[in-house]
Amino acid sequence: MSKIAIVTDSTSDISKETADRLKITVVPLKVIFGDESFLDDGKEITLGEFYRRMKESEKLPTTTQPTPKDFIETYTGLLKENESIISIHISKKMSGTINSAELAKKEMPGKDIEIIDTGLVSYPLSFVVIKAARMANEGNSKEEILRNINDLKTKINVLFVPSTLENLKKGGRIGKAKGLIASLLEIKPILTVHDGEVSQFKTTRRWNQAKTELINSMKTMVKNPENLVVSVGDSDSKEEGQEMYDRIKETFNPKEISRFDIGVIVGTHLGPGGLCTTFYEE
């Protein structure tokens, strides 16, 4: 039996195929449209349905974290076949998910459960989770996995360009980029995640300029493209995402490059039309 189970939450935007293949357990958050609540499990509401409803809705949807009970049920089930759990999650500054996981752990004294606040979200979080799962499946010890993922956390870079800041503003996830609010209609910012919060990285005036500046910024940050691992995501903007993927592939010829969909929970706050690049050097 596998000795170490890897758990994350649905803000990681890990696909079901990847989760199944690597034996990752994903605890879903919920998205709420008015009086309707949907688990972010790919079943109660699909990604296409979510973005369609968000565009048609007069009010933005809201999100809510899993409950401690959700985590207790998940951990209890996994510990029937595993000796320990590494539970890897969205930044505590962005969600109460970590708090629920920690409360669940307190209700399970004597159980070997490690709660990790990555300070990240979406595919940056996914990179950490996937690394942990691969190492667990290869039979590495808990200490080796923790050491490696804590090192990886420090290497990951994320740059994203929202088509609008309104969703981040109304969702209370604007973080350290509050200074941008006064210029909502005048700029196209490039944002990042710093110290567990959304932060301003650079400011541009036009959408195409923002995309070009994102790649130029990557050039200054990447030292060895042959070691570059990068993933490009979009929030209901496939053509824009594919264009960015192609440009990055041509510019850097990275070691690994992939595409991902920005999911329901992150999409609620980023809004439709956004782009995200996540990258690190091995």
C-alpha cells in the first residue's frame, strides 16, 4: 500500500486525469450563484457552465472553503490505507481552506497529518502538489518530500494578466495591489503572488503590451531556459492562452511546457479572459 497520501484543494486547478494518475485527493471548495451552491468537483458544475453563468449573472459568484468536517472525512478515509498524509493548500491569506484543514487535524490527535501552506494558488500550487505526489508514488520518505517541496516553493514564479480587476476587487483578493484600484479603467497590470498575496508586478496600458511585457519579464527572470518548466493557463480564453503558449515555446524552448484551465474558484476572482504563466527552473 502507499504509505503517504497527498491531498490538495480544488484551487490547485489539477485536472481529474492528473489527480487520478498520481493518486492525488482533491477536496473541493464551493462556488455560489445567488441561492445555488455547487461543489467545484467538475460534476455539479462544469467549467464551461461556470463561465457562461458568470458572464450572464448580474452579481459575481462567491466562493467558500471546505469545512473541517470535509477534511476529517477525507483524512479518515485515506488513513485506512496510508500511514500519513501531506495536505498541500492555497495560501492562508487567500482562503480559509488551511484553517479548516488545521481544525480537522486537531480533531484527529495521534494521526500523522502534515498541513502545508504553499502561499500559492492555481497552477503554482499544482506544481508543488504534483512534485509531492510523484515522490510519494516513488516511495520517498515524508521528510524527503517535505524538503523537496519546500525548496520548490521558493523557485516558482507566477505572472498573470487579468482582463479586468473588478473580480479581484469585489472578491476581496486584490491583496497588495490595492493601489491599482484608482486606475481600474486606465491600465492593464501584470500581477504576481508575493508573500501569499496578490501583488502588483508591472503596469502597462494595453492588453497586447501586457502580454509582450510578460514575456520580456520572463526573459529577465529565467537564467537557464533548458531547465525551464512552464505552464500557461487561461480563464475561458483558449485562443489567448494558446497564443501565449506558442510565444513562450518559441522564445524559450523550455524543458517542459504545458497548458491548463484556470478553474472555477480561481476564475471567480480572476474573471474571464485572464492569462497566467507559472514557471521555475529545475
